[in-house]
Amino acid sequence: MPTPSLVFDPRDPDVIQRPLETLLRLQADDPVHWSPLLKGWVLTRHDDVKAVQMNSGVTSDRLTPFFESQQGDDRARLSDLIRYLNTWVVFKDPPDHTRLRTLLNKVVTPAVMRDLEAGIAELADGLLDRIAARGDGRFECISEFANPLPASVIMDLLGVPRADMDCLRDWSMQLQPFLGNATGTGDKYETGRAGIVAMADYFRNAAQHRRAHPRGDVISHFVMLQQSGQITEDELIGSCILFLFAGHETTTNLIGNGIRALLENPVQKARLLADPTLIASAVEEMLRFEGPTGAVVRVVKTPFELRGKTLNQGDRVYAMVNAANHDPSVFDSAGTFDIGRTPNRHLTFNHGIHFCLGAPLARAEARIAVSRFFARFPDVAMATDSVEYMDTLTMRGVREMTMVTG
């Protein structure tokens, strides 16, 4: 029977730090849980989360009904956010999703991926060289390695100067609380609006420059699509913002969470150091064990029954991906970090039409980053026993992670 007193409160600092403790209790006792705090359904079992990811009876457009429910000042502050975010393919259903996805699939092709890997390795080595050259044996892993690596890759693909990384990262961080469904952050509407307006102005100017001086970069590709009438001006700008945000935020968390998992599981770290060919399998386990995707959010279009509960039209659904990735009915010893796990049917990259477009790039960056990190610093350790997780329901990661080298 469900436990009536069991409530998932994402605002609770303990839940932000350790969400799985509560989510796994829900998984056992109340897997289709109505949250009065989120005003939506919280799903925690693997089969249910996968079903929602594949279900055409739910919509990815969670922003339009949210915006339409707002009044007054909140609605005004949200208008710029909705203008650009609603162009993102991740918030679209067919046929718009199909149109945009087809166009975006031409950006990072297998041939482009093959060309990228050598550059990713060079970037990783350069960042590690800089850390080692200081010689003080102490560094901040997120800002000095896990973030600038994928950010640099994305900026190079877009064709924008790496010198602009700090401002683009700051604007991206301003957008993160809104996109991540932060529950304890201050005015995430105004902060998110400021970030997205700044990014829109930046990419609008970049697109204007490409119209006069086209290159072989992603912005030039989007400009060509806009000039040929295949996308709108707002879709051009929105796709640039999506490419930047999704292309580095998720991978930053994957790299950071993965390094931390190996440090907290020294037997598995030693196993990887002894057999570097396990790195691909290790990355899949990093994606499962504490992946960068805490949840995906959908809205019910067509009412349906799930485990005796009726999910009605307009209800919000929080499919808790990391909880599903710890479902003991699917994963043996689900709470154990095992870099050789097979099969590994994690749901981190989604399923169906919304399978993550950047999955091949994220996997390649994580493989290269983690393997080179531990090859350079095999005796690295955390400087403190704990880290502080970001207040984001749909994303899972930390802002800071200080390291010391042996």
C-alpha cells in the first residue's frame, strides 16, 4: 500500500543533496506519486519512465501551458524566455519536431564526430597541462576542466571566440534555474530572462556577421537554413542557444559526476586504470549511476491509466530518470557502481523521437576527458568529503569540486 506520509519535496535541502533516498522509497511504495508541491505526477520506475519517454499521448511542450497560466508581471517577465525556448526541438512535438530534428541531424554527423575526437583530446591535454603547470597540487575541477572542455568544443562548432566563454557561461548559468525547475532559487524568471536576452542579442549579432561573411560553422549553417526559408529568425537564434546550453551543461555534469563516482569507488577506479579499454563501459555506468539528467517533464495530452492512477489531460508528469536508472527490477545491485555493467539499459539519453541529439558527442567527450584526467592525475583526491548540488530538479550536478593531487 502507498505510504500516505511520504512526500517528495524538491525544496528540501536534504532532498536536493540526496534525492534518491526519497525517490527509491516512492519507487517501492508509491511509484505513481501525486506531488502537491510540484502539482504533478512523480514517476520513479524504469518501465513507467521509459513509457512516458515513448508516449505520444504526452507532450514535450511544457512551456506553453505554463506560460498561458501566468498573469500580470510574471507573464511579462516570461515572454522573452518563452519566445526563444519554445523554438527548441526538445520542447516540440511532430510535425515541428520532425522538421527541426531533421535539420539539426545534419549538424553533428558521424564524419564531424570523427574529426572532433582529436581536437577534444588536445583540449583536454591543454587544460590538464595548465593545471599541472601551476604546481600547487590543488584545483577546482568543474571550472578548470569539466566545464571548459565541452564549452570549448561547442564554441568551436558554433564558430564563436573562446575568449567569450566567461560571458556565455554566465548567461547560461542565469538560464539554468528556470530550465532546471529549480525550487529554492530566488527570482528565476527575471534571472533567466536576463540570460536568454543576452544570449539572443549575442547570437543575433553573430548571425548578422555570417550573412556577410559565411564560414563553415554551425551559425553559418543555421543562417543558410533561415535564408532558404527552412527556419525562422527566432528558430535560428533559439537553435544557437540550445546548441550552446545543451552542448556543454549536460556534459559538464556527466564529466564531474563521473570523476566523483570513480573517486568514491576506488576499486572501480583501479580497475579502469588497469584496463583503459573499459572507458566506454565506464561512461555508460556514469550515465546510469548518477547521470546528468535528473528528470524529464511532460504534459498529458490524452488521459491514461498508470498503476491504477488516472493521469488527466493537462497534468504535468515528472519522469525521474535517475530513480529509474536505479530500479532493482532492471539493474542487478542497482546501488553498486560497476564500470563493467552489462547490459546497461539506462534512460539518461531518452528514448524514441526525443533521443538526445548530442549523445555521441557527450559520450566521446566523457570518454576522452575522464581517461586523460586519471592518466595525468592517478592519485587525485577530493579536497573535501562533500559537494553541494545545484538546486535543479531536471539536471544533476555540482558547481564546484575542489581536488588535490598526490
